[in-house]
Amino acid sequence: MPVGRTATVHPIEYHGVSPGYRSGVETIDDVGEFGLIARVQARLPLTSPDTPVPAGDDAALLNAPDGRLAVSTDLLLEGNHFRRDWSSPRDIGHKAAAQNFSDIVAMGGVPTSLLLSMVLPGDLPVAWVEEFAEGVAGECAGLGAIVAGGDMVRGELITISVTVLGTLEGRAPVLRSGARPGDTVAVAGRLGWSAAGLELLLSGEETGVEAGDGAEQASGGVAEAGPGSAGPAAVPAGAGSAGSTLARPEAGSAGSVAPQPADYLSAHRRPSPPYAAGPQAARAGATAMLDVSDGLLADLMHLAVASGVAVDVDSALAVTTPGPRLDLVLTGGEDHALVATFASGAELPEGWRPIGRVHEGSAAVTVDGKAWDGAVGWSHFGHSE
């Protein structure tokens, strides 16, 4: 499962003291393992009708409503996926759950439960862990999901492991391998917002994120199955695929009010995946689907390889006005939008908008029919792809 991020967030030295630690603050070492578990469990949803044996025994027991479980897992490492001086514990809890729930809905499923394990420094305030748990619980609440169990151990850096389970409700899973030539490529959710927020945090500035009409930095590109090259070159505003028959979405589809820096920062700290859009796409006959965690071009490359097709993105459709720059829309990850393909002429479900087309050819992703001159997304190992 791809676990890419928008950019490396280098570890921060705290000089032996956790952010928020003060003399007299109750720490994990003060309450011990079982005291901490009790504090966390008091803040988490632990039972549901599909949980005959909830957390508390050596293992939980879960029902599988249609005999199958969709399962996904992910890791968040302090200094790599989050920084405590940039995000609140509640934000990090929401994010940990959301990025895993998104993988389930990207298969057309509905998340039902998760397992949560954590590595925690002993001097971390208990209040930090309690607030983190409240963030996880808040993200679970909107879906009716529960926390079925987990583990906690001591370590130097906060490390969070989440395994999420879900049900397909009797539907066939929507895989990455089903796209066919002629299909429409469509997106549900926001693109580039989290990357814009990270850019602000890395720069310490709150300007320069928006691109005016949203097309000023359009450039084309092929995302072959290897690394990109230098950064994108500018082309005229409004550039799009020649002869495109895809209708540009109404401006109101992204909201008519220009996003503010605080909106981008919030999107990075606490992503909002379009949970309902996954099952809706499955019911509408989506031929392939996945969530955008590494960046739109990078993740579309996964779909192109799995399906044995070429994908072309129309930059004029991918960018919403007002909204982030095109390069952030195409290569920024962690918004956890969904991208899917639908048969040509199919009516898209509510909340989905067309951004491109599937073509015959070897696996590649192009933008406006041309090569994208730059990294197409994030990779943990080596460099950005």
C-alpha cells in the first residue's frame, strides 16, 4: 500500500523534553502502561453490533457481514509524517485514522474498525495521548467505526501503526486493474490542499500558494515507471488537452470563496477524505479506483501499470478555481481524495468531476498529452518519483 507523503519532514530535536512538557505535568511514566491504556480506552469507541468480543481480551472478535474483510495498514512516524510543533495531538489522531479509512473506501468499502498501536516516549504528557485518542475517536464517529484493540510500547519517537478493517457490503471490490481505454478519469475530494499547507509550514510564510486563475503553471508530462526530471516549465494559462470533450466543472464545484492559508494548513493537519464517494463510485460501476496519498500523477501511475493503459490528465479540469497551483494539484499527496475511472458516457456520481481520459498504450501518465518535467509524487525511499 502506498504510504507516500508530500515532502520529507525532517526529525526535530527536542533536547530530551517533549513539546508541551512542563514541570509537574503528568507523564506516561507516571501512570504506567495499564494506567495509560485505561485513559485511552475511556476515550475510544470500543463496541458495535459487529463486535461480539471487543477490546480487552487477548484478541477481539469481529463479524464479517458478507464473509469478507477489506484490510489496510499504515505507519506514521514523528518527524516524517507529523511534527508536534505543527499539529495538535487531536489533528494527528484524526489524520492517523483518516488516511487508513481512505484506503478502504477506495476499494468501494465502508470502514468498520481499526487496530491502533503506538510507540511513545516515557516523558510524553498523558494529556497528549488522551487528546490524540479523542482525535481518533472523532474520525471514527462519522463512520460508526470502532477501535478493536492495539498495543503500546516505550520508544524514543512517537510511532503510530493503524490497521483498518472494512466491509464491501456484498459488492465486488473496485481494484486498480479495471481501467479500460475510453474510460473517463474522475476525482472526488480536494487535490493539492495538503501540499499547499505543507509548503506554508516549511516556508514559514502564508502567501504565494494560490495561482490566480489556477492554470498559470500548467505543463505537460509523462510519468513513466521511473523517476521524474527537473521542475515543470510554464505554458500559457488555460492550456488543456487538444480536442478535449470533457466539460470543465462549474466554478462552484470547489466553492466560490478563495481558500485562505488557514484552510490549506487545516487540510494538511487534518485531511478530509470523501468517505461516501467510494461506495457511491462502486455502486455507479467504477472500473478502477484508488486514493491519492502519494500525489495524483504518482497514484495514477499505479492504476496505469495495474490496468495496462495510458492515462492523460487535462490540466484545465484538474485545477479548481480558486485553488492551489497546478504543480501542487498534480504532485501533492495526503489530501486522500479518490481517483477513479468510469466507462465512457457513464453518469458520474454526485461529488465526482472528470479530469482526464484512459487511452490504449503502455503504462504512462501524461498531462495535456505531454511529459511532466518533474517529480510526480512522493516516495519514502531514495527520492520523490
